Amino acid sequence: MATIRIHEDQENQRREPLRVKKMQNAMGISNGNGGKQQQPQKRAVLGQIQANVLDNNVQAFKPKLQSLATEPATTSNQDKENWQQNLKKSIVNPIIPIAKFEAFKVYEDKEALARVDAYLTSKSTSQVYKGISNERFSNKTEIEKMEHQELVPKEKPRTPSPMSVDKNYENEFMDTMRSSQQTQEGDEYFKMDEYSQDIYWYLHQLEKNNRAKSGYINKQPDISASMRSILVDWLVEVAEEYKLQTETLYLTVNFVDRFLSYMSVVKAKLQLVGTAAMFLAAKLEEIYPPEIGEFVYITDDTYTKGQIIRMEHLIVKVLHCDLACPTPLSFINLISTINNLEDKQKYFAMFLCELSLLEGENFLEFVPSELACAALAIGRLHTVPTASVWSQELQRTTGYKLQDLEDPINFLYSVFKAAPALQQRSIQDKYKSQKYMNVSEMKPKYEQFPF
């Protein structure tokens, strides 16, 4: 169906433009001759040689053609017939250069092309492949308009592919995937009755490792606790802007705290540490992590890609490549799944644990499982008043009694009461949405937690 064209070899007919030579000289492109440019060697091309031979043939036959072009003066029929036969023999193809002829074309059947276009249109499953060949690429809005006008049949909902070339459709697919991941934070293997309790005890043992030093902030010469709170609040905004999972945020804060426990950082580089830590955490947790250019953009070009990569390398080196560690969110998901807790209890516990991230001086004194259990206990008190604060089933599955959680409960309850007066509002705004059942709008019911 395509058109085949004969093209002439252009290499021996024109030289390289001078501006290209100047650009190559300026870039230092050498061809093995001491940096000097050489004229490209002319190679033998059949079409060019044949054209030269034909040109010579034309020059040689010109006198003969001129003589044959003049009709003989004699009027005898025999002489005229001989002249016409010689003229026909002379004007054959070898005298005329082949390149003078127009390129031949394959016959195109327009009716067959129309049938192919109609078949592809009817069988297409893509949102952008509609209409005939000249109108094949239509955007989604145009497709919906045509479907509304019943010009094209409506397509049934389908599961999109992550390899889709339609960017609008790909963005919708990524948003759907991320929202489903965030609304169902608990992993599927938590629901396996045979292994869920073993997973919990394994994480309970693992959380004792890879802990940041609780008093590191006092040993930092140029960083204060308020600067760390501002950084964490900014990281929450970034995670919401790029729709990252909550686990990515917890890992980011974990990397920052562990890094600052061993390295002294000036305040001008504190945001660079947080940016590189989130870039690293997103690679671990996200299906589609943001590109490094996005992190350069969110810092308003304060840092370059090279600086972020070097800081990321330094963080991995300081942490000894030990990046997988349990967080309070891991325990909240697991305990909620094992005990079939309501979503509102879970979201409220997540809200309290994220608020505790702002309190660096006290937050690091507790292991993640203690914070998770304390947040769930406070959540049960405010979301399920008729139920016991800490049931026997929760005590059995977590290994904590209510008296064992007194210190973390008091800490989280004080954070909960002080939340309305905080200058950092990103976490409150995040959990004010209907997605998290507006748990940030809840108020403390008691002055102190009733044990």
C-alpha cells in the first residue's frame, strides 16, 4: 500500500555545509587525523557511474541524432522507410539517462485503504485511536463528545495499561493506583491468619535496630528542633503534592533522623538532606517515584541534580544500605488488619502518629510499635466510646498491656491537645479530607487520658 520511490545518492553531489564543519571543529570532533577535517572519500556508486556513462553516450550520439532529425530530401518511399526505422532504433533508453525518469509508484487501491481504516477503527481499544487515518489521533475530550453525539460507539470500562501512550489516561491510571494504595494501606499478606502474628513479632524484633539517637538534635551545632519540625511539615506537603504513600513519608523522616544522628549538617543543607531522603524513600515504596527533576523543582532550583545525587549517595553510605525498617504505620496497618478495626480508628491513629513526627525530641524515645498501639488506644476512646480502650484481644496480639503504654499515650495525647495551636498545618489539612473521614477535626474529650 505504500509508495516506493527511487532516490539519488547525494553524497557525491554536494559537500558538507560549512556551518557543520565549524560546529564540529568547535566541539573538538576529530576523525583520527590530528583533529583536521578530511574531505569524505568518494565511494563508487552504481547510479552515479551509470549516469556518467549515459551522459557520454548522449554526447556521442548527438551528431547522429541531429542527422537523423533531418528528413532526407529524396522523396522515394524506400528512403523514407529506411529513415524512419533508423530513427526508431536510435531513440532507445540507453541514450537517455535513467535518472531522468520519474520514480515509479505502486498502485494504491483507495477502496481497500478505506476498508482497512474502518476495520482498525472498529477494532481499536485505545482512547486515542479513532476515525480515519487523517483524523486518527483525537484527544479524550473529542472522543467523549463524539460518543455523546453517537458518532462512535461508547467503549466499555476497561483496566488501563501502565504502558499506555495516552498521557491523560496514564495520569488517571496512576492516580487510581495511588489512591487505592493509600486507602488500603494494609498489605494483603497481613490478612493471612497463618503468618500475620509471626510477621508482627518479626517486625517487633526488627524495630529495635536502625533507631535514631533520641538526643541527637541537642548535639547539632547549627540545627534546632523547630527547624526539623519545619522540614517535616514541608515533606508532608511534598508527599501530598506528588501523591506519595504515607509509608514513604515515614521512611523519609527515619532516614533524616538516622543520618543526623551521625552527621553534623549546617542549616543551609538541611532541606537538601530531606529532599535526598524522600527521593531515596520514593524509590523503595512507590511504583512510579517522581523523577529527580521534580525534586529540583520543588526546592525552587536551590539544589542541582548532582547535589541531590551526591547527598543520596552519602545517606546510603552512612546508613550502611540498611533502608528497610518498620515504622508506626506498618504496625497500625498490621494490628488493624489482625483485629478487624474500623477505618476511622485506623485513620485517627495515623493522624496522631504523623503529628508526633513534628516532635523530634520526644518522638524518638519510643519504638514504632509503642506509638502505634498508643495511637490506636486513643483512637478507640474517641471513635468507639462503647468499646473498651484496650481489649484482651489487642493485648494478646500486640503483647502490650494498657499500663505498658502509659508514657507513649501521654505523649501522643499532649500532641493531640496541642495540635490546634501548631504553626505547621500540613498534617491537619491532610486529614481534614473526606478520604480520612475528617479525623483532624476531632477534639480531645478529656483533659488527661483515662487509664
